Amino acid sequence: MGSDLLVTLDAVIVAVTDTRPRVLTVADVPPALPSGPLDAEGDETLELGMRRVIDEQTGVEVGYVEQLYTFGDRDRIRAPGGPRVLSIAYLALVREASTAAGAGWVDWYAMLPWEDHREGIPGILTDVVVPRLTDWAAGDPGRQARVAVCFGVGAPWDPIRALERYELLYESDLVAEALRGRGDDAGLPTGVEMAFDHRRICATALGRLRGKLTYRPVVFELMPDEFTLSELQGTVEALIGLRLHKQNFRRLVEREHLVEGTGRYAPSTGGRPAELYRFRRSVVGERPRPGMRLPPFRG
Amino acid sequence: MGSDLLVTLDAVIVAVTDTRPRVLTVADVPPALPSGPLDAEGDETLELGMRRVIDEQTGVEVGYVEQLYTFGDRDRIRAPGGPRVLSIAYLALVREASTAAGAGWVDWYAMLPWEDHREGIPGILTDVVVPRLTDWAAGDPGRQARVAVCFGVGAPWDPIRALERYELLYESDLVAEALRGRGDDAGLPTGVEMAFDHRRICATALGRLRGKLTYRPVVFELMPDEFTLSELQGTVEALIGLRLHKQNFRRLVEREHLVEGTGRYAPSTGGRPAELYRFRRSVVGERPRPGMRLPPFRG
DNA sequence: GTTCCTTTTGCTCGAACTGAGCATTACTTA
DNA sequence: TAAGTAATGCTCAGTTCGAGCAAAAGGAAC
């Protein structure tokens, strides 16, 4: 038939190395996500197709793969005369952050700097984003309400609303992508731009992963076989962009029986040696929604 | 170019009338979901395209619309020589269950009878599903664990795992769809068959909606402007397939400020008259994750 | 009009969970 | 040997949760 339509499979491949969440990209000028066309005859399922594309483009071996969202706005990719592009985006988690040829890991928060609250509220938020959004919303109660919920102005900060936040910034012309084709290159300080709508896809992935953390033990897809509880906590904190209370975190994972001690200890890093733990795979067969119970949704 | 690929938009349109959840279908022989091809030139966004298809096929006016999942297994739709079909499925919620010409509402639980636990554990589960699954899993610890978690055998029943349950039944040949093309029409008592993989899509939608209920006030998309708390509770119970403690449900919605009283009362139905409430739209701008906090995940 | 029935609404109580901080342990380094 | 550091252990008050008793407000039966 030949409708003018191209279907691609795009991947947000995530690793956390040393408490820093990273995403795998394939080009540097504006970084882009690994992406390739679906092979309508060859790919038996979409997920297998996605794995093929990931393998072809990055050579990275991914474990967990989950469909994220399908992006298909008519004008999301501007190519004069080209076909409409439909992208089925996937979230993939990998344990190691080894780099493949032509592909490189970039810090997730380089693209979404307002999302990392581990060191307190980031300056970009208080100094740039919130003031400009406040101007943008002036006189419009609807906009004001959205700014308030999304950016926690007088309301709690909700890590999960990453996509809503990106969309608000896009709508208010506060991210570079929104200014494309307008010759209005304002040099915005709101994080690194990505190709096409790939930054939106990254924001979608971040929100989804943060949510999933609370009811499925996906963190362990990012951990090595054995780890200390501090390392586990560091990974969770890296993803949700918040600091957690150490003792309570420990209490949580122990109560939920998510991990078991190995009796061995990690090479000491200055203090009392930490015991090494491993993930108890069997929890998924015991408790209904094992997860990390995200925390201070109050502030 | 002309790759042999067809992209359709499929909708699971849900209404709850009188504590019975229903899905809109368009054909009766095997019931099918409303579905139509994406108009690559005309549809500006996928959601708008979905709304167009819904309008064309059913005439029903939907409010809330949310993308569900994209289904694209190579052989999910068997049409010799036809193109591969990719379906982007949406979940839509409507307030009224008015029927349009050629379209009809069917009870959601007619298709997924094991999902309704409001009157206790359904007979189909204890009499048919669990015994057969137990046989199917005999000697395979992996299968046994899956059966246990999904169907709450010695583990709690988790309403959200609707899709996993359907997939397990499919894999173990306990739903009619799994037997297609095998001439093995066993007359399975496991609910009504649907066209293509539409029953899987329905299961996906049910699980997603059940989850969403817990952190977003989507129930109100199914309610009239004014309702009693019992009606609200009845709708929630219909969706999650479980009974709730009436006083605690009331306490919850009041504490979360999800509703406000109107001061007027519903026509009495035998007991003390119930006050009419309405949804407080402003909650979404106040609390981070307003929702219904699903209940007895313990049993 | 009184009594019974039904449903809504109000309240209480113990168990469990949360957030937060103090205290102790077991190493390394000066 | 003392000081520093991080892991681990424990406590405590405030909150939420599950469950049930009790009162309130109508209709129907007599």
C-alpha cells in the first residue's frame, strides 16, 4: 500500500555508575537516542526488534526492557518531504556503563538539570525556571496551578512528574527544542538540547522509572550481583533525585525482604565495613508489589 | 516507500453504569474494540486521531483519553498476505453508557470473569482456572511461582496484575484465543472471546486503570457531576473488583479532600438519605498524588 | 404515631507504618 | 592510642490503616 509512514524503535538505555544516572546516546552534536526502523518482516515482536536495534547501534547488552510510549505527532520530526515518523520508545536498564564505539553515556541530569534535588533545590530552578514560569503564568490561574503542582511551588515536589515538568518548560519556551525553526537561539541555560523530541522521551523515561521503582524491584536491574546497602541507596537516590534517610531506607529493604546478606564485606572505604547483599529474586513471588516506597512526597 | 505496515488506533472505552464496568465494542460475533487506521496526513497527533476514530465508529463522546500500549507482534493478526498491523491502544473513560448505532456495551468482567472478586473469589477461579493452572505448572517451579503471584494462591490477590493473569492463561491454553488455528475448540468456560488480541488489550487497560486509580483521581471521569459517596465507592469497587470498608472509604476521600458536599441530598433509596458530593477539581493542584489508595493488597 | 428496617454518617481503638534522631560498632588514619 | 568515618542498631512520637460499634435519618408496616 505504501502509506508515507516510518516506524522506528527508540531506546532510553539507562545505567547508574557511582550514583550518577546516565543515558546512552549515539551522536554528539545534539545527542540522540539509539533509534532504528522496525523490520516489519524480520522482527517477530516489537521488543525483539528493539533489542536488535540496540545491539546493532550500541553493542551494549541490556537486561530489562519495557515499552514506554509511542510518539507520533505529525510534526515531531521536521524533514521536508520525508515520511511521518512514529517512534515506539523503550526503557532499558543495564548493569554496566561500558561504552561502545560511536556511543557515549551522558548524565541524565545534564539534560534535565531541574530534576536532581539531591544537593537541595538546584539553582537553575530557583534562579531561572521558577521566576520565568511565574512570569509566563502571570494572570492565568490555570497556568499558575500547573506551575505550582509540577514545580512544587508552595506544594510538594513530586519526582514522578518529570514529563509534566518538561512539557511545561516546552510550552513556555524555556527549553531550546521549543525555539527551533524560529531563529530565536536564546542560549537557554536549561540543560543540553537533544535531537528531535528525544529529550521529551528522556523525561518520559525518568518519570516512568521513578514510578516503577515504588512498586517493582527494578533498581536491582541496575546493580551488580552484590552490593552494599549504601550503594543500593545511592542508586535509588540517583534515580529519584532525592536524598533518603539512611536508617529508614535500611529498615525498608529489610522489612520487605528485598535483599539478603552474603556474610561477606565490601572493601572498606573509611568507616565500618559494609556487608554485601544480594537481591532476593524470590520476593516477586511472595509480596504483591515489592518496591522502594518513594519518600517525602510532602516536601 | 511502502513498507507493508498498517498502523491502527484501538480504543478501550470504559463506562461504569450502576456498579457494572462496561467496554464499548463494535461487532458481536467475536466482539471487537473500535479501531481504525491512523491518517498519517490528517491526524495531527495520535490522540486526536484516536478521538476521530472513536467519533467515527461509535459517536460516543469521550472525556479522558490516555495512551495504553502499542501492540505489534508480527502474527498478532492473521490475515494471509495482509500487512503487518501495529495497533496503538488507548484507554478512554466516559460518563454515560449511551449506546450508539452498531456499537454495544459489554460487561468488562464477561471477558475477564476471574477479575471480579466483589462477591468473593469467583467460582471460575477456584473450580477451573487454579486447578488447571496447577496442573500446567506441575514440576516447574518457575511456573508455580508465577501462578502463585498472579492468582494469589497462598499469596495476596493483586488487582493490578490483570495483564499478567491474562498472559498466563493464554500461555497455558486456558483462553479461547490461544487455541485459534489449532481446530481445538474446547469450549473453554473462561469468559467471552474477542477478536484478534483485543482481550489482551482489555486486560492491559483494566490493570492500567486499576493502577491509575491509586494515584490520580480518574474515577471522577466516570461519575456524573454529583454523586453520593456510596455511588463513588460502588464505581471504585467495580473497577478494582473488590469490596471496600465503607467507613474507611469515606474517611479516605474526606481526608484527601477529593470531594466536597453540596448540601443537597439524593432521592432516598430505603435508608438515611445520602448527601450529594462533587469532585473538587482543585485537588490536582494541591496534593501530589491524589488517588484512592487501593486496599487489601494482603488478601 | 410507633416500631422496625435500611442506609448514611460519626467515632474509637489497637496495630502497623513513618519520619527523625541518638547510640553503638568496626574499621582506617594520624 | 586517639580521632575520624561510615555502618548498623534502636527508640519514640506522630500518622495512617483495618475493623468494628453506635447514632442519625429516612421509609414502610402496623
